[in-house]
Amino acid sequence: MLEGAQVRVDNLEKRRSEARNRITELTGRIEIAAGAAEQADRAAAVLDAAETELARTTRRADAVKLLRETMYEYRDAARARYSAPFNDAIRARARVLFGPTVDFNLTDDLTVSERTVDGVSVPLDQLSGGTKEQLAILTRFAIADLVTASGSTSPVPVVVDDALGATDPDRLARMNSLFTQVGKTAQVIVLTCFPQRFDRVAAARTYSMDELKAPQSTIN
């Protein structure tokens, strides 16, 4: 009986050791599982934050897209509303210089990109310096015409600073006629060191800089 009891004690000790090892193993697994669960919770929180930020960014992007599309729509409508009248105004003034067949192509920002005369079109960058200079003045006159035509304001003055230096004599004479034409309905202020360029402008008033700078000037 003693021998049997000793054998049983040995077996119980062995089982207890195995149980302890099993407990240690299972405890490690539980700790690992707990760590994985914590990582899963953190990952879920990060995912939730990312989804919230994505939704917020998507709403902002949609709002910006809608704003952009709306602005482009109104810009295109405004451009279409002003492009044709602006082109008509430039052509009306340009006929004095280039003849009755003159026409222009405009870019999206209403800049002259091409001039056509007698069916021949020439890009702006291939025109002479004098023609570019004349077109710049024509554009100012056309803008003044459009503002005056709107009826919302008095005729606006047009300021020209030392222009037409590259214009040939024949075209210069025509530009003088154009200045006379514009001057009948609007004020044109010309600053120049070469007043002889504008000798053909009718009803022009000429003042020197000394006169303009004189104190208590009585110039009208």
C-alpha cells in the first residue's frame, strides 16, 4: 500500500507540474490575445478617425468642386456676354486703321490673339511693333466705349503715354483721325515728348509740363 501511495504521489506531482506548465502557456496566450485586442481597438480607432477625416475632406472637395464649376459657369456666361460686344467695339474703331473687313479673335481673357484683314489672319505675336501698339490703344478705346454705352457712368477718360513711336506716317495719320473721332465723345489724355505725332488731331489742347505743374494753374 505504501509503495502504491508513493507511485500515486509521483503521478500527482507530475500532473501538477504539467498543469502549471499548461497554466503558464495559457496565461501567455491570454496576454497575447489581450495585446492583440488592444491593438485591434487602437486600429479601429485610427480607422474611425481616418474615415471621419475622409468624409470631412470629401465634403470640402465636393464644395470646392461645386464652387469651381459655378464660377466657371458664370465666368463663361460673362465672357460670352462681353466678348461679342467687345469685339464689335474694337472692330468699329479699328476700321479707321485697317479698313472695313478687319476682324479679331479674342482669347478667354478677352485679349486680342489674331487680326484678320481681307480674309488674311495674322497672330498677334507676328504683327509689327507698331500694329501691336495701335491695337493696345484700340483696346482702351473699345473699353471706354463699352463703359459709356452701358449708361451707368459718364464717359471715362483714356490715358495714352508716349505712344505711336513705332507707327508709320500713313498709319499715324489714321490714328490721328481715330483720336479725333474718340475725342468727340470721351476725353483722351496724351502724354508725349513728340507732340508733332498728334498734329492732325482736331480740337486738341496742348499743354507743357511746366504749365501743368505751375501753382494755381488756370488750365481748363
